[in-house]
Amino acid sequence: MEETLTFVTLTLAATLRVATPLVLCAMGGLFSEKSGIIDVGLEGKMLMAAFFAAATASLTGSIWAGVGAGIVAAEVMALLHGVACITYRGNQVVSGIALNILAAGLTVVLGTAWFARGGQTPPLGDSERLMPIFFPVARDNILVYAALLSVPFTWWAIARTRFGLRLRAVGEMPLAVDGAGVSVGWLRYRAVLLCGLFAGLAGAYLSMAQNAGFSRDMTAGQGFIALAAIIFGKWRPFPAFGACLIFGLLDAVAIRLQGVSVPGVGEVPVQLIQALPYLLTLFLLAGFIGNAVAPKAAGIPYEKEH
Amino acid sequence: MKRWVGPLIAVFAVACLGVFAPVQAQTPAAIKPAVVFSTGGKFDKSFNEGVSQGAEKFKKDTGIAVAEFEPSNETQFEQALRRFAQRGQDPIIAVGFAQAVALEKVAKEFPNIHFTIIDSVVNLPNVQSVVFREQEGSFLVGVLAALASKTGKIGFVGGMDIPLVRRFQCGFEQGIKYANPNAELITNMTGTTPAAWNDPGRGAELARGQIDRGVDVVYAAAGSTGLGILQATKDRGKLGIGVDSNQNHLHPGNMLTSMLKRVDVATYESFKAAMDHQWKGGTQVLGLKEGGVDWALDKDNEKLVTPEMKAKVEAAKADIISGKIVVHDYMSNNSCNR
């Protein structure tokens, strides 16, 4: 009994650890998507942030300089996305993918040039990493709590503030917002920058908390999983958070079930366990979440009529 | 989704190839050696880095430049090998089993160029194959792990799930059982694709999972992924065992030992032989007896290894060399049972 309890607790802790970057990314993505800017570039923002966070932490020896650099790097990416999609009304998906490729290449090139370690940053010591606060075993650093707080914050900001009301309006019908005398562009820029902030925190978490240093392509598709979580959650913060937790839980269970003999079944093949998250994704998408409707104006550049 | 990110990055990387072409040998020399690394990357602090150290030593000793290529994914092996061959680089070392198919193809196209492959066997007259009896080195670190473990639970985290990695695991298991028949081994593999060599995040999670189940010594045989495994092990105050290169320096005081695979020596010897016109094709199998594998003892782990432990490991080592202990090779029958 006690053993089961320990197993459950530790698996839940692992779930939170794995889900943290997903949650942060998903909340950031929500702001952007709610304002009508599709963000396929979450992955690239996170990767860039992870690199600059680890590089800065390693060079300055300061945790907060590292986290700050991560946020700044993601914000620069967010601004690029904003300039391309809002100011110049470019295709949002294309811009997002371009940012992803840029991040994948630039991080490795800069990493090789600065540190000559094949694109990796030097390993971070304990004083340069985000360390656990209360439970060393669970590795609960500050960004895990930030991720948990980001969910009610996002909900509050979108559902309960004037900014949120306008944000939703600009994602559904920008013309009406414009007609009311509110700047569509400025609203969307703010949303995109908020997205950059969260993606920056997610990136810093990857390289400074979950790992000790940057290694190439370390995001491993998590930005896209966050995007899927937004769709699962039908563009609402709490359901999206739930989706992130499901992905995290599946990953944690997959890791823990490997090589374990399940009573009555025997040892489950590794391949099956690794396929489990994807199978469940298909299953959930096909049967359970129903029709997910995106904000109406998502993906459409707004052109002011003259 | 990952699936199309890969190709995109590959396209970008290929585009970069032209710009960042490997440095050519500058000094006029009798030979123009080259190395094509594996996907873990030159700085994996492990397998590839061992080769790199051997190449660096050769450079230092002879002043002959060694051309290098770090592929960003496995599809680049063939291009890289062919490019080097076309340029007249000779000998060319292909690092890792994953290059076997590409090497076989390229070696046939360039019968006058000498190739060396590490960790796999290619039967061609102009190819030298260097393989190791990793099971013997793993046996020794298994003995140490069993002696150092307080809980009697020991972990193994492999990289890609292939027979070669199973060979490490199987030797490790035999060593553990030799020293403590009641000890339990928990085995995890990081993945089933070459990406598993370069996923420290997942490696760390796997190690944490094992530690949560009572494991207090973790053997990481996973290339760059191992860095995450050993970091997680150190974070929890447990003992890690490194692989291929001496990784004891990564976390002094938390590294029980490292299973040394002397790829550095193999690399150096291969270049040296080519320089002295002594290069021979065929297969070399390097085990404890040949000094091809060993366990690491240095200032970073000397406090963790008691004299009794050392005596027991050295006894096992002598017995393996004399043939008294025969360590079963997983790859002989694709099973850990004889």
C-alpha cells in the first residue's frame, strides 16, 4: 500500500516536471492565438530561450541573468513574428516555421562558435541552475510553481480583464475592435509579447532546471505538443492545462513502466509503451474532445480599411 | 510533428555544409587522416570524445592535421564519407555501428582508400573493423556497482535499444550477479531511434524513475544522453557509472567509476599504422586482455572505491584475462542467457 502511494506521488511529481514547459508554452500560445495570431513558432522560441539562458548563466554565473536572457531571446523571436505577421501581414504559419528553423540552426552555430562543444553549452553547476525549493527529490524549482500559477493568471487575464475582453474580440472580429477605436495591431503585439515571455520561461526551465546546460534540439517537439494541448483544450486555459498534464502523465508513466512487470500482463514491450502517448492522442482526438473551434480571426492578417 | 522538424533541420544543416566545410590538412604530410563522428557529436564526453582525444593526440605527436566531420543526423554519414574519400583523405575513421552500411558502400567505391570502422564489422579488404568486448569492461563495473550499492538495487540506462547496448547491459548484469547474487538490476532504454543518443532530458527522467524505485547506482551507456543521466544521479546524491571515456571528472565524488573503451587508443593506433605503412584490414577484437576495455580509477573516485572493492575487481579482471571467467556476449545469440 505504502509502496503504491510512493509510486503515485513520485509519478505525479514526474508529471509536473515533464509538464512544466508544456504548460508555460501552452499559456503563452493561448494569448497569441486568442488575439488571432497563430503561433507555430513556440518550439523555436523555446529553443532559442533555452540556449541563451544556459549560455548567459554559464558566462555570468548568475541564475537570474540566465532566466532574463532566455526571456529576452524569446521576446526577440516574438517581435520578429509580430513584425512579420502584424505589421507586414505575412502568413503566420510560414513565419512560425521560419522561426523554428532559424532557432534550430542559429543555436547550434552560435554554440559552436562560442563554446566549441558541438553546439552544447558548458554544463551548469548547481549555483548556476534553478534548484529545488521544498522537495529536493521532486526537483520543484520556482518555474514549476510559475507554470502552475500561469494557468489561473491566464484565465483571469483573458476572462476577467478589459485587456482580455479586447483580446478575445480582436481574435474573433478585429473589425469591431477597430471600429470601437482600439488599435488591433497594438493589442496583438502585446499578446505576442506575452507569448514570448512564457515561452522564454519554458526555455529557461529546459536548460537551467530540467537539464544542466543546452544541447541541440533539446526542445524535441515540445512546442508542438503545447500547441496540440491548446487545441485539445479548445483554446481555454484550464482544459489546456489538463491536456498538458495528460501528456506529462503519459510520458512519466511511459518512463516508469519501462521494464516493469505489470501484474497479469507481464513485462510490456518498450516500443508499445513509447507509442502509448501517441495512441492516446489519436484516441482522444477522435472520440473525446469533439469539435475544437479556433478563434475566428486566427491566421488572418488584419487590414485596416481606409 | 517531430517527424517533419527533423527533415527541415536536415535541410538547413545540409545548406550549412558548404559554408562550414571541415578544415583540410594544412601541412604537407604523408597521410591525410579524417574522422566522421557519430550522431552523439564530438563533445559527448563519452564515445565520440574518446575518438576525438585519440585524434588530438595524434595531431600533437605528429603535427599531421586530422579532418573531422560531425553529422547532425544519420543520413549524412554516406555523404561525409564519400566527400572525404573524394578529397583523398586516407585513412578515414567511421565512428559507430550506425555508419556500417554507408561505409560498406563508400569503401567499395574507393578500393584504394583505407577505412576504419569502430564498433561494427565490415568485411572488405580496405576496411579495418575495430570492435570491443564491452561485456568484459561492463562486468567489472557491475562488480563495483554491486559492492557499492546499499539498497541492492542497481540501474542501467542505455541509449538506443540495439544489441550492442544490450551487450553492455548483459555484461553489467553478470558482474552484478557475480559480486552479489541477490542484487536486482533495473534496465531502461532511452529510445529506439538514433535520437536516443542525444536526449539528456529523457535520460535524466529515466534515472530519476530508477532512483525513485530504490536504485542507488546507475550505469549510463547512452552517449550524450548519459550527461543527463549522470546529472540526475548526482542531483539525488547517488552514484553514477560513466562509459567509453573516463567520465569520473564530470561529478567528482558521485561517480563510482567509468567503463573505459579505449577508442582513443584504437584511433591513434589506426592513424599511426597508416603513417608507418603498417595498416592492415580485417577485424580487431579488443577486450580486457588487449587493454581495449577497462575500469577507471583516478583522484575523482578513489574515495569511493575501498581497498576490498578494488581487490575484488582486480581479481575478476585477472580471472577474465586468464579465461577462468567467461563473460557471455549478448550479441553471440541475441540473448543474455547462454
